[in-house]
Amino acid sequence: MSHHDERTFVMVKPDGVQRGLIGDVVSRLEDKGLKMVGGKFMQIDEDLAHEHYAEHEDKPFFDGLVEFITSGPVFAMVWEGADATRQVRQMMGATDAQEAAPGTIRGDYGNDLGHNLIHGSDHEDEGANEREISLFFDEDELVDWDLGTSQWVYEDA
Ligand code: UDP
């Protein structure tokens, strides 16, 4: 089962929470066959926002990004599955929701670059998934469990 256990960090941003899209995002990831192993409804503070988006510190949009991500609650999650990090990124769509393909989360619900509803760890940034998971979750907040439908999702489960 080892190659089905890649973990990735996913977050419904404040705009997604306000628009009532938590359930839809969770549903889409469940429907894909991914397994939720952690979830928390929370408010991000300045420090966490700076840490999470440290790579963008020098960008012109950084202050606005911190203000936005701390402007209301988010739903932070950890999802597990084969190639989970890249799979979630594909389901999210392009960063600019105006450019994101229909059928993706950003493409179906978003219309803006900053307000793009969802965050998922970057699969091209080695170790970003594990870094972000440990920034938001303690190890004992993650649940180790068997998803009964995995044997139907994966031929070799
Ligand atoms: N962002 C923004 N303006 C920009 C680029 C990015 O407001 O010009 C925001 C946007 O919300 C994005 C986040 O900063 O999701 C992080 O940017 P990144 O390039 O890492 O995009 P992502 O990985 O979220 O697709």
C-alpha cells in the first residue's frame, strides 16, 4: 500500500469558506478516491501566514496575500493517495482562476488571481507537501485509517 500513501496539504482559502465551497472541495477529493487524514477549521495568524508564504516574501503581492489569507477562517486538510500532491494540483487548476480550465476547482468557481479559492502543495517543489503539513498539523492530529473503497480505486491495493 506504500505507493498510495503520498500526503499533501490542501486548504480552502477564506473566499472558498465564505462562498460555501468547503463541502464541494471535500467531495471532489473524496470522489477522486483520495483519503482525508487530517482536517481543521481555523484562523491563520500573521506569523503562520508569513511562514506559509515565505517564498513570496519579496513579491509585490505579498502584503495583499497575507491580508487575504488572514481575513477569515480557512479549512486546512491533509489528503493521502497515489501521487496525491500532483493529483490535487491538477484538480485545482491554474493559479489565475480566470485562466483555469473548466472542470477544475478554480476554473469552475473562481474568477480572480488572488481570490482563487484553494491552496495545494506544489508538486514541483520537493518536500513542500511535508513542510506544509508539519506547519499546520501536529503528527497526532493526523489519522491513520483504512479507506474501504481503496481496493476499488487501486487495482493493486
Ligand atoms: N497570488 C497573487 N498574485 C499573484 C500571484 C499569486 O495574489 O500575482 C496569490 C494567489 O492567491 C496564489 C498565491 O499567491 O494562490 C500563491 O502563489 P503561487 O504562485 O504559489 O500559486 P499557487 O501555488 O497557489 O497556484
